[in-house]
Amino acid sequence: MGVNLPIYLDNNATTRCDPRVVEAMLPYFSDKYGNSASRNHVFGWEAEEAIDNARDQIANLIGAGGKEIIFTSGATESNNLAIKGAAAMYRKKGDHIITQITEHKAVIDPCKRLEREGFRVTYLPVDKFGRVSAADIAAAMTDKTILVSIMAANNEIGTIQPLADIGKLCKEKGVLFHTDATQVVGKVPVDVMAMGIDLLSMTAHKIYGPKGVGALYVRKKDPRVRLEPQIDGGGHERGMRSGTLAVQNIVGLGAACEIARKEMGEEAKRTFALREKLHRGIADRLSDVHLNGHPTERLPGNLNLSFAFVEGEGLMMGIKEICVSSGSACTSASLEPSYVLKALGVGDDLAHSSLRFGVGRFTTPDEIEYTANAVVRAVTKLREMSPLYEMAQAGVDLSTVQWAAH
Amino acid sequence: MAYSDKVLEHYDNPRNVGSLDQADANVGTGLVGAPECGDVLKLQIRVDPKSGKIEDARFKTFGCGSAIASSSLATEWLKGKSIDEALAIKNTAIVEELALPPVKVHCSVLAEDAIKAAIKNYQEKQPSNA
């Protein structure tokens, strides 16, 4: 079987920059190196033209207008600008924000900061698949609610949220709707008009573009959304985000969006088929494999599985040549297992046993087959070595054991 | 974070994986850790009643590579030792031998705890302590 090792299956963490994107970026390093804010010479005009073209490429992918795109350094900055910027701008109107507990830290932590500054934040729980409903959000709304921030899809478990329902509710209530669409843009169709989205965060490196650049969609009409800038300076980006634009990176983001717009349909089918092949190739040959996240409402390339009786980091070590990530505490500095999996009601033991596979544009069927075989082999070996598996086989109910926790 | 060669070596070729008969009077069993903490270690020793030395040691571990390597190393060290010698095995020696980084020190602590738990269980089973 023709596979090159290592195999990269961590496309929810980041993606390889598409060679076509790199190609588009190259002239902007050495030939067309102007500052897009230089209004009086050809280098500046050239750069500005490239920026405007990228704005349109990005806007076209999400059903927006080019003038509604604000460039940032990435989705973390976009989330910070959207949440803190809206909170500061609309503080007179209200002081309440609604989000959910499975958001990325780039949403949770800005919300926590706002709480310290006197805002009230509701962190909604999710169902066992990781979803919130518009009804949950409606129930949490007060006349002081100014912003709802719900991610489009979760980075760990791939669960897609009912964006259109939430957008409709927010429109009815006159509350701004922000979505962190980092994982969704370019993978699944997103339309800010149809979905009633007022603010949308995205980043280039999850869609085969370069790291270090992202964008925030800021609605210009119905309503015209205003944000308090978080970075002051030369007044770039309609005053919302100062700083010389990273022209080559923005060209890369634009090119990545253009490719995604044209190829998303076919690509989603392909990554979905590979994900299913991987899931079946593992779950059909091993007992006690649990799917984390929603069975159907999920990103096409995302597969998150828990392997009972086997610890995630230990398992990753058994498949060293395959690059994935784990919800196990041992892979994080905090020694806490994934808060996202815990929010689904997955027990700590199964959270420790989870692996996330991220299938992407460059994943091949051979790589999937190799991975399924390697995972089955490693899990089987580790279960032979697992006291929990031995106890479970002997009929011991592990939940009744008095563990000597340390 | 890269693993040390010794951790990888034990992970790939774990020594003494398995179980001894828990009902055997000469076998001591230690079970430490908890699934929700991400590591559980079962360590067993069998003591030769004549010589008083540990003639066999086995482990099963649910945990990361460092936990597996610490358990494997512990069983290797236990064989041939007297109870007193076994009680003298310190987690710091495991850390040193496997070059565990600070974040993995708890794996070695678990191994030491498992040794002590297995010995305690063995001693409780002996008629003189009954």
C-alpha cells in the first residue's frame, strides 16, 4: 500500500497550505510588496487591488459584501474583536451575552474578561451531541441581551449548530449574532444573509491558507454593526482594526476562499466518504468504540472516537506515525481532560480515551486504510495491557469500583 | 513533547505484562489510580515462600506511554528483590531511569504507589500478620 509516513490526520488543528495558495502569495513577498495604505504610487495601488480582490473572494464564500470583511491576524483576534468590540459598543443597550460551554477558548476567555468588567454571560449547556437549540437561547435571553455567540461547528467533535434557527431568533429579538465559523467556512456552505449572521470569525490556516491571517465579517446593513476597536492606530479597516495589512497573507486567504468556493461540494463528499471509511474500518473491528459528537450534523472530515479501556495519549504513542489529537489530559498542560467532551456528558474515563481524526483535502484512501489498521492493532494491544479491560471482561462494573485516586 | 528512547523502548516492548492468580497466598496485588484521572495501574508480585524474594512481577496499565513504561520498569526491578529492597524503590529512580519530564512525574509516583500497595496486600495475606 502506497503511503508516505507520517500521515497527517489533524486537519481540525491546521491544514497544509495549498500549493495554489502559495503560488498566489509569492509575488506579494518580493515583487508587489507595496503597502496597501500607500495611496499615491503604483506599489500601493497594486497592493490595494490585491486586497480588494481578496475581500471579494472571501465575501463570495459566505454570501457577504467585500466591504464587510475586516482583516485580522486569525480567528482568535476576530473573536476578541467581535465579542469585546460589540460589548463595548452596545454596553448602553445592555450587559448580557449568551454563549455556550463548548466554545473555543478564544470565545470563552474574552467572555470571562467581560464578566470581570461587569458584563453578565450565560454559558449554555449542550445536549449529548454537543448542540444548543434556538429555544435554549430564547429562554436565556433578557431585555439586556446584546450578543449571542455560538460557534458554527466545534473544533473537537465537529458538531454543527443550527445557525439559521439561531440567526432567525436573534433577528426577531434584535440581538447581534456572532459565530466563530473557523471550522466551517470552506467545508460546509455558510450564508450570512440566509443565516442571519451579524459577525463571523474565520481563519486562513484551517482552509489550506497561511497561518497568521483571518477575517471578521461585520454586517453593514440591517443592522449596521459597529465595534469598538481593540487595536488603535492608523485607522485601517474602517477604523475597526488598525495595522498595515499583511498583503501576501490576505492574498493567500482570498485564494484559499476562492478554491474552497469552487471545490467545496466535491471536497466535502470526498472527505465525508473517507471519514466514514475510517469510522467503519475501526468500529466494525473493535468493541466499545464510541462516537463523540453528532452522528450526522457534523463536519464532513471530523471523526472523534473514544476507545474504552485505553488511554488516549498511550494510544497515540502506539500510532506514532499517524498525527491526530486526543481529548486526554495527558496531551494538555492542564492535566484536565477535554471540557468539550465533559460537556456532552462523556465520562472523564472516556474523555481520556478519545482521539480526534481530521480528514482533509490531501488525505488519501490508502492513508485511511493504513490508519484504521494501525488503530485497531494499537487498541487491541493496549487492551491486552489494560487492567480496566481485564476487569470489564471479568464482568466487573467499573463504575462500582472504589478507585484509589491519586 | 518527544518521549525519551527508554520510554519508547518499554512502550514498544513492555516487560511482564499480564496477571498472576490473585487468590494465591504468595501473590500480592496493588491497584492504584482511577480511570477518570487517566491512569490505572495493576501491579502484582509473587514471593517465593522459601527465599522471601520476589520471583515474579506482572502489570497491566491503563495510561499514557510514560505510565506504561514506569510500570514495565517497576516489574523489571522488582524481580529477585526482597520485600525490604522492593520497598526501597523510589519514584525518583524511575524518573531518572526513564528521563521523565516534570509533567510525567506522577506516572512514576503511581508506579511506586503500586509497588507499595502490592507488598501491603501480600503482607496482609501472610499468616503471621493475620
